[in-house]
Amino acid sequence: MKPRLLYAVTPDGLAADPARLLDACAAALAGGAQLLQYRDKRSAADAKQRNAVALAALCRARGARFIVNDDAALAKAVAADGVHLGKSDGALEAARALLGADALIGASCGSDLLRAEAALASGASYLAFGRFFASNTKPDAPPADPSALTEARKRFTAPICAIGGVTPDNGALLLSAGADWLAAVDGLFGVGDPADIERRARAYCALFEQPR
């Protein structure tokens, strides 16, 4: 993977239509996303597994990495590249033991550098900070300041991911503050048909060509 990249995260509503979900994710990857996270808080377990199997296969075919949100057991079952865990989504140590040393394991840190430090000690591969802007995915999440990215960049060598209302218009600010990865949910998938999603992904990826 490149050190600076677009991390595509699927919105909950997309999972209800598997064909549309697959087309949207294929467009994001075609536009340059190198990481794809399947986030689905609504579907039944069997539907989630079917979607995850299809998305894992898509990512393998496109040379991208596939991450499952919240569910290390599902990540294991579909041979995903890793899992992303929030504060209350299970122990990082258990996920690392289940998925192995090579798995990508992400930890949501808000703007808490002590939580980030503990996450790394518990086996996290990368640290996600945010939300930085208004977010439809987590509208009630406490806001984070870009200075959290700057401090994290000083303290940690692990990849730093910025999430929460990130768009091509505000992403450069977060990269300048210290983010390595930009995670996009509605800013990527909320723009319309697959052609629009691919164009939007390319707009994000253009930011990585600029110097910090």
C-alpha cells in the first residue's frame, strides 16, 4: 500500500442492495481507493456474510485491501485483510490473536492520544482520529481538532487515518495536519451513480499528489 491513501468506508444504507453495493465499491477502487471497509450496522448476519464474501473477492481482484468493521469473527470467516474496532467493539488483543500478525487492525481514537497509545500497545496497526467535520455517519460523535493529527504524527509511527466528514475540499487540511490516510463514507459514496463515485475517488486521490 502507498503511505498516503484513500480509505473507502461503506455507508449503512448501501448494504441493503448488494448489487449496488458491489458496483459502488468497484467504482471507488477504480478511482484509486486502496483500502475498503465494509461497515454495516443494519443487515442480518447471513446478509452481512454474503456481502463481505463478495467485497473480499472484489478487493482481491483489484489489488486492494479489505477490512470488516466491528466484527473480527466475520473478518476471519471471509479471509479479510483485517478489522476495524471502535471503543466498544471488542478487544484489540483478541482480534490480533484471531486474525494473526499480518492482519490490518484499526482502532478508533476520537482525539484521545492516550487511547491511541494504548491501542498500539494492544496490537493496532493504524489509528483513526475524528470526526473532524459534520458527519452523517456519526453525527453525535465529539468533534476532533486537526491538531490531534499533528500530535499523533509526532508521537506515533503507525499510519494515521482521518475520518468524519472528510471531502476532497477539506482533505488537504487534514493531510497537512499529519494524516496519512483519508477515510471517506458519504463524501465518496453519497454522490450518485458509480461514475460519480469513481470521479470523487479520483478527486480524493489527487490530494495525495500534493506536498504536505
